[in-house]
Amino acid sequence: MDDSAEPLRRSRRNVITDDDQILYLLNEVSRGARRAYDARAAKTGFNQTQWRIIGQLLRDPSLTQSEIAKALELESATVGQAVAVLCAQGLLERRRAETDRRAWKLILTRKLGALIPELREAADQLHTVLWRDIAPSDKHLLKQLLAKISANLEGSATVPDSR
């Protein structure tokens, strides 16, 4: 074995903490869940960007197109293209927001409503896999902890000056 790699291995143990591992796992679960949902929702014909937009609108119908882009951490153009396709398919309507004529309000249509059961079924299948062997009390605790972590992050985008 190459002895030159040993100092790196030792230093990595001191650099990568349990907190780092938790963040890594959160990211892996998120990415894995999106990929698994993609596979299950493929029969609807939606791509990941499209079903994520729909999901945001189901959670909060008051969001504008730019607010959705920000929430999903996607470029405005990416969301705009996905919305244009959904509108062309008659699944969304795009209207000018009453409070800001520059903003687009997105409306879920009845045609999309007919596809919601398929999206729900895909989500339910994913939840069956995700929550296998996890007690409801553990799931409840996880939800509380994640909500608290999310609240801790609110407004923390700026790094305080440590001086």
C-alpha cells in the first residue's frame, strides 16, 4: 500500500464529521427519492421538472412562475420551458398576476386533475419503499426534526461575520 495516502486517510477522519454525514445522507435520500419517483411517474409522460412544478402548485397554488423557479432552485428559463409544454398540453394555464403584471400566475387545469391519481399512485408506491421497516413514531419524529432543521435554516443564507 502507498504510504503517501495514509496522512490523507487520517486527516479525512477528522474533517468529515457525523454532521457532514447526516447532510450527505439527506442529499442522497432526496436525490434517490426523485430518481425513484421519476421511474414510477414515467407513465404519465412528465419529466422531473414538470412533476416538481406540479407538486409545488399542489402544495401552494398561489406561487408565481418565478417563485416556483426559486423554490425548486431551477433557472427561470428551465421552468419557463417546462411550463410552456404543460400549457401547450392543456395541463396548466398561465395568467398575469393581478398584483404584479410582470409575474405569471400558474393555474392547474381540470385536464391535469385527471392525471393526479396516477401521480398519487406513484408517490404512494415510493412511500411504501421509503417507509418500509420504519415505525410511525420514528417517521413522526423525523418529520419534527426536519421541520426544526428547516426552521433553523430560515434566513441563514448569509454567513455571519466571525470577527
